[in-house]
Amino acid sequence: MDLIPAPRLLALRGPGHSCELADPYLYAGPGTAATVRWLRRELGAATGWTLPERPLDAPLEPGRGAIHLTQGAPGGAAGPDLRDASDRHGVPGPAGRPVPEGHRILVGPDGVRLEGADPAGLFWAAQTLRQMLGPDAYRRAPLRPGRTWTLPQGTVEDAPRFGWRGMMLDVARHFTPKDGVLRHLDLLAAHKLNVLHLHLTDDQGWRVEIKRHPRLTAVGAWRPRSRWGHRASPHWNDTPHGGFYTHDDIREIVAYAAERHIRVVPEIDVPGHSQAAIAAYPHLGNTDVVDTAKLAVWDDWGISPHVLAPTDAVLRFYEGVFEELLELFPAEVSPFVHVGGDECPKDQWQASPAAQARIRELGVAGEDGLQSWFIRHFDGWLAARGRRLIGWDEILEGGLAPGAAVSSWRGYAGGIAAAEAGHDVVMCPEQQVYLDHRQDGGPDEPMPIGYVRTLEDVYRFDPVPPKLSAAAAAHVLGAQANVWTEVMENQDRIDYQVFPRLAAFAETVWSHLPEPADRDWPGFEARMTAHYARLDALGVRYRPPGGPLPWQRRPGVPGRPMDGVPPER
């Protein structure tokens, strides 16, 4: 049984003990309606099952098999008793309480029982059932209508190691239309990942409608051309590029994610990475040193020198942006709001008399203090509205409110410092889980960026560095894989860079694995053989194990490969 991520317990009875399902009856307990809808929609499409529902206490009907669903304690369903005293880093678990998202699958001669400690746990149990049924269960229509599906009898018990199991998708550099985002949500759910971080704004584009500031999308969502390859490449794609999500698009994305127990984290980057916003509203920039009225949305990669001016007017403008954003991303689905806070060039502030006067007025320590002032302002503003700020690890410089969290991208160091200071951390070190980095050192790798990060390298990633104390490790919420799209111009390129490595990443944040050096890489590689068939059924255009196919290559388009082992920072 080649399950990915690997469960805590898999116990099969062996040959001769099977369960046959032929349009099974559903016996659904209280609180299971959402998973029942998903089973009918997704498994129903693939299998042709109608899944007629029967009362939970009704007798079994012979010949068709049954699927029982129970969740938590209501109605006499106990739910999985998955309890941990501690994980391998010594972090205390929830003593005497079922582990969040825990679940159990029991396969007997007459059917399947799915038990969830909570709604998310039951949904993940349904994902495991889908894997157990085989790759045909991932199709959109039955390949052999009327077939009987066979499962081995046994038990699966499972619960995740981390509560934050995410992927960051950069939709600013290259826009992913709404349907593509919904597809990503389905793929995350299939791998038991539960956070989608959307990088919505950058120098190269603004991707979310803000009705009180319409030029952010009328102007800021479009650029006349894009560089083809790394920023040193001489090649250009002269097709205008752009797009944005309307309010209703965002509402649909958030609702679709919530049905799959996925939280969406929106990111509005301040005070750097803001050229698209300044091109739309020139007064947001440092007008005393730059004629911002002449700026356009940036058509190149890298870090633009154009940053927000440190004025009250800019703060009020972005408060309006965040007010609209909070309406679109309800707190129960999106408790965190990401403010970026990284890679802010200080040249314009150094040259700006207005910025220098603001530094003196605020009494902050130079331009670095000015950047911290921006972040602390929105930290307090969001906290007053019941949200938690999260930002890239540069936001540590200058101090944070206790509730703020850190995305540690420049290696583990920022995450270690944040955790030891009592801040929650999401680990996403570029040396380990930046999926825009190349997967092989061969000459055919398309637009190769960064260090080689193979499938095995990602499988040996661990979100908790060994130097963290148990108390500090408790602040590691989990991890996310980051997908920056400068060199991913369409969905095929994203598929190639993300898969199969996202499957390995999913196991590192879900499963309770040994230390990285002790992990069973041959065993995972063998399980991936079955998983490739699932990805094929889902239409994922992943990187084949043997290297890129001819149409996946980009000959003559330069990247920025880096040799050797990536240094830790």
C-alpha cells in the first residue's frame, strides 16, 4: 500500500482478506456532510458510484459494500484515539485529547469505516481512501463503469506532525488564473497540505481587486513585456502579461479552500516590492527624489529600487487595502495576513529629504528603523482587528509584537532567532524548499535557477533544526514550499518545478519521520512509482524521473545555476 504521505500506522491483513465495493451505501454520522459531498463529487465522478445514503444505525445491505463516516464524539462515534506524549524533538503533545486532524480507516470484509477526530481529520481519511482505491480514483469519469473496486483489509491510523503544511504560490511575477488556483488547491488536498500562501503583489504586478483604489488593477495588474529567463538573459517575451482576481474570484478561492480544510494566507508586500502599486498611484513613491509619474509596472526580475514613501498618506492608503482584504479573507479561514517586509532597498530613503525628516521625527535608527516602523504599524493595525501578522524573516529587525509570526526564508537562522524570542515560525529556507531551484545539474534542465535540489534533497528536509531547544521548537508551526514564478511562465512550467518534489515535501511536514540522514529514501522512491500514476491521472505535468521531455526543455534560455552544496545562513 504505497501511501504518500506515509501514515503513522498501516496494518494490512494480507492475501485473501479483501473488501469489495460496488456503488457502496453511505452510512454518515453527524458532522460529516462536507466530506460526504466531497466523496460524491470526486469519488463519484471517478468510480460512477451514486453513494446512496442510509441511516447510521441501519443494517448492512449485502453485495454492495458500505462506507461508514463518523467524526468526533457526537452520536456515539468516539473518533480516533491518537495521542502523543511528545514528538521526536520533545515537544509536548495534547495529553488526553485526540490529536487535531487525526483519523482512522478500518477496512473489513463488508466495507470501510472512516473516522475523524475533527472535520479535517475525516476529510484526510477520505484522501487516504482515494489513494487506497488506486490511480483510477483520480479520474474525472469512470474508465470501466460498473466495476467492483477491491481494497485490502486492514487499518490505517494517522495524524500530522505539523499544523502548518503549506505552499506559497507567486501569482505576481506570472499570473495564475482563478481556475489554476483551484486546481492547486485540489493538488494540495491530495497531499494533505493545508495552507496556500498567495503572493499577490510585487514590482511586476498587483493581482487582487481593491475597489477603493481601482488603478491598482487597471494599471498595476499589467506589464507590456516580460524577460524570458533569468534577469541576465537577452531574451524578451513581448506579449503583454497580466491579470487579477476580482472580489468574487477571491471569495470563490477562499470557499473552495475551506471545503478542503485549507487556509489561504494573502500577502501584500510592503514597503519594498511595490513598483506596480507606485506605477498605479505615483504619490505612494518617494516623489522628492524620483519622478514616479513616469514609472511603469516593472518588466524585469530582481529587486526594484522603487519603494513606498514613509508618509501617513501611504499608511492610510494601505490600511484601506488591508480593510478590503480582511473582508475577502475571513478570520476563521485566514487568521494570518502576510505583509512581506523583505528586500527593501534603502537608496531612495537615504536620498529623500522627506524620508530623512521622518527618521528624525520618529527617532528610529536610520533607514532600517524606518522599515521596521512600517512593519510595526501594520502589526498593531492587524492585531487590533483580530488578525496575526506574518512576514519574511527581515521583519525581525526592529522588534515585533508577541503575536506576529515569521516566514524564515534566508535559511534556518531567522527562524531560530524568532523561535528563541518566542515568535511562531514557518520554516521555508531557500536552500531546502524553494521549488524554483533546479532539480538536476544536467544541461537540459529548463531555465536552471539556484542550487540543485533533487527529490531526495527535499525528502531529507526537516522543519526543526536540531539546535533548537524543546521550548523553542514548539514555536515551529510547520513549513511551506515556496514557488517563485519568474521563470515559470505557465501552468506546465509550474507543474514541472513543483512535482514530484511537493510530494516529498508533504511527507516531511505530515509524517513523523526519523532524522534526515536515517530516512528510508529507497522506500519513498518505491512508493513514488505508484504516486506518479496518481499524478498522471490528475493531469500533472511533472518532471519525469529520467529528466525533462523534449517539450519541457528551454534550450538557449539562460538561467542562474549555482554549483555546489547550498550554504546555510
